[in-house]
Amino acid sequence: MSAVASKTFFSAFTKTLGILCVYIFLGLSLDSLYVAENYADLQWLANIIMVMVFSITLFNVTPRIREQLVYAVIIGFVGEYLFSLGMGMYTYRLENIPHYIPMGHALVYAGVLYFTKTVFAKNNIKILEKIVIVFMLFYAVLFLIFKNDVFGFVLTIATLLILRKKKRERLFYVTMYLAVAFLEIVGTSFECWWWPTTAWDVLPFLPSHNPPSGISFFYFLLDLGCLYLYKKRHEIAWIRMKNIRKMKLNSSENLN
């Protein structure tokens, strides 16, 4: 059974986010400070494995998702150099941009996207949204109280405010919050990268934890960028799809 056909939480999670979490943990462990100091610097191996996994993923997804993943890598590459090296928003262990990172962003995007497309997620969208939003608030408040993570808390609230009027995208983005939270906790725990004590290390009124709780806010840029590039390349088809969606919505409202 394919991932999208999964009707139970266990099946939907293990075939999408579960695989993603295992890969994040194992992949980042190779680039950890502990491994580098006690065995060897294996960032090169993490890069090679990422290329292999990403290539296999591209081969197995639909043409539309494949194209969006390529866009995600391009946007991720530009974003990493802008936010890390350019703006000093965070710093990697070797003060470089590991080659596996942009492709890793694309895999996170794919894992979250496929989870939200499963039968289970579509059948339980409202309850999933409520559960994840409660967790987001609990997580952000916990970091705010015990870690003085004002930056992460502000980003979390900003995310929820934006999503108030984004019904179609809400489950995707709140699920992305969970995936990125896991990614950041693993990455900073392994000391693959670190965040400064204030936002961008220049805004003292926004103290930050390592990592900030709501940093998935910036994944909006990744998704919006992918969507923008895809719409521009398939403008006619996109307009047709929007018109069909609008007609279905109007028909449904008339029936009600």
C-alpha cells in the first residue's frame, strides 16, 4: 500500500514522517561534533548518502512533486547562504554550508507533504490541526519560560496568526512545525549547527534558545518559493485548476 493510501495513524506516520525522523537522526549523527572529535569528520559521508537518498526519492515521487523538490533544493541553497553565511542567523559546525542541507530541506518538505496527503490525514484534518496547534503552543511556552526563547515564541505566534486564514495549507504548516522542531533539536544536540543567544545575534530584545522553538516560520519561504516557481512554469494549468476548484466550491455551497 502506498503512503497516501494509508488509513491509520501508524501507517501514515511510519511511511512518511517516521521515515523522515529516522533519516534525520541517523544522517545528522554522521555530522555530529562527537563523531568528528572521537572518530573522523564524516560530513563528506553524510553528503554522499544524502545525494543517494535524494536521488531515490526523486525517482519515486510524482512529476509534480519531483519538480517542486528541485525548486526546494535551489531555494534552500540560496536561503542557506543568505541566512547563515550572509546574515549570521545560525552557524554550522565547520562554518560552511554542508552540501546535504539544501537537499535535506527538500526531503523535509516531501515528508510533510506526503503525510498531509494520506487518507488518514484527510479524514482527520480538524482533530490533527487542533492537537498539533496545542502542542505548538505548549512547546513554545515551555521554551519561553525555561529557556527565555522570546524569538521562538514570537515566530510561533506569528505562524499561528498567519494560518488563521489559511485553511487549505494549515495542516501542512503545523505539521512542518513538528518536523522542523525535531530536526532542530537533533541538529543542535549533535552540534551540527548552533543558534546565537539573540535573534541574528544583533537583536537583544529577542533572546533566543538554541534552537528557537518557532523557526519553522522560515519554511514558509521555502514552500511559497516552490509554489511560485511551479505556478510560473505551469501558469495555464494552474489557472485551470483554480477555476475547477472554484466551481466545485460554488457547487457545494449551492447544494448546502
